Amino acid sequence: MDIFSFTTHFSDEQSCREHFKGERDKLGVICHRCGHDQHYWIKSRWSYECKACRSRTSLRSGTIMQDSNLSFLVWYKTMFLMSVTKKGFSSKEIQKQLGLKRYEPVWAMVHKLRKAMGNRDSRYTLEGMIEMDEGYFTVESTEIEKNKGKRGRGAAGKQNVAVMAESTPLEDLETGKKERQCRYFKAKVLKGHSSQEVDHVLQSSIDEQSIVFSDQSTSYVNIADYIELHITEKSNKQTTNETLKWVHITISNAKRTFLGNYHKIKGKYLQLYLDEFVYKLNRRYFGDKLFDRLVIANITAYD
């Protein structure tokens, strides 16, 4: 959706409210008190009333917009900005584009939307043939961490992230050229470098019938216990460029995006930025439908 289409469809608060209600009606409303799924619509209150217990649910209730004082129009403009480009905008830039005086509500809104993106993708697991490796992302570090001077794993200002990609090997029968075709991705911040941490992430992200390709890191010693087959190769340039091609392209693109748009990211918020990057990467062919998918992610964030 370009800016002209957006302003045509969502010119004021009323048009945004009506669109949001329409999308929520399609998904259905569940009563927070009794669990009933049949409601009356009270237009004067912009609320749903349960036919069973008469409890009321506001249009925002149960969505990522719950308890927010920002208007529907501001939320919709923000969702448009976050979906219109694959690189994204910083909260400061979104504040500027919206013309709002206070930064804190914008920052909170953007992070809530990133969380909704992550929640949406967490519903799905990767399957088939999967590349897996770790990337070290630059994060803001304290002066104490910097003074420790640790290098390599656990170094100050570096956070390791497990990146996974559905990747199918293809071979041209005429030329013999081999390539890898990618589908969906996941990226999870690791709390440490232990095999137990990797096992936990893998179990929640990958279907047990999958085949995983990785290097020979000691953190991956238990992977074979949770999947159908684990294939390892010694870490070298060929492994990076062929076997783990899409994982390393993704890591490189994510680092470039974060450095160019956000400059410094605190470690505790890195997962939210990864959630936004991967959400849009997994929907890279959605085109103007990405905005509508983000509205749905907003509505179903707490389901």
C-alpha cells in the first residue's frame, strides 16, 4: 500500500475504527468473562456485549492497543509506516512523521507492534530442511562490561542469536549447478552458549520431523535428539557460502538494517527488533497485504 492509497482509505479516526471493527468481526470476539463467542454490537459505546453474560468488551480490549490513549488513526499510521518498507523506521523517525510531541508513547507503541509480530510468528514452526547457525549482533553495553575486555564469545557489546531458515537444496540437471531455495525464517536471542539453551530454542522453533544442517559447534551436540536428522559440516568458507547460505545472508542483512536504522540497540530489546525484521522477511511477497496482516497480528496478539 502506498501513501496515496492509505490516505484514501484511512483519512480520519472513524474510517480507522470501522476498518478495525470489520477485521475483528471476521476473527470473532470471545467474552473475557464466560468465553462465549456471540455478541451484540453497541455502537454508541463502540463495544461488544456478550449475549450470554452481558459483559462488555471494548473495541481495543484484548488487542495490542488495549490501555493505549493514542488514537486509532495514530496506530494505523504507525502500522502503515512499519509495513511500507522492509528496512523499517526508528521510533524517533515515526514520532517525527506523526508530528507528536512526546517520544515515550510512540516508543511503547512501536515495541508493542514488534511484540505482536513476534507473537504471530511464534505460532508456526519451521519444517523440512533447515539451516541453523548463530550470529553475533552489536548491542549497547555498559561501561562495566566494556572494562572487562572479554573477547570472543560473551564479549561486551555482542549478543549471540540463533538464526534458522527453511532451505531446500536444488540442482540444475543440465548444468549441475547447485542452489538453495529459502522459505521461512526464525531468529531467537540466546541467553547463553550452552547446548541446553540451543536445545530449548530448537524445540520451540522446528518441527521434529525436520533435517537440520549446521556447523560442528559444541553447542549443537544434542540437536539430533529432537529432530529426524542432524547433518554437520566443518565451519569454513564453503559451508558459509553453500550449506548455510541463507542463514548468513539473513544475518548480514539484519545487521546492516539495525546499524543503518537504529544505531544502538539495548540487549534486552534485541528480540523485538529481530521479530520485526523476521516478520517482514517471512512476508516479503505479501506486497500491500502486509498492512492488513499487521492489523490482524494486532488483534490476535494475546490469543
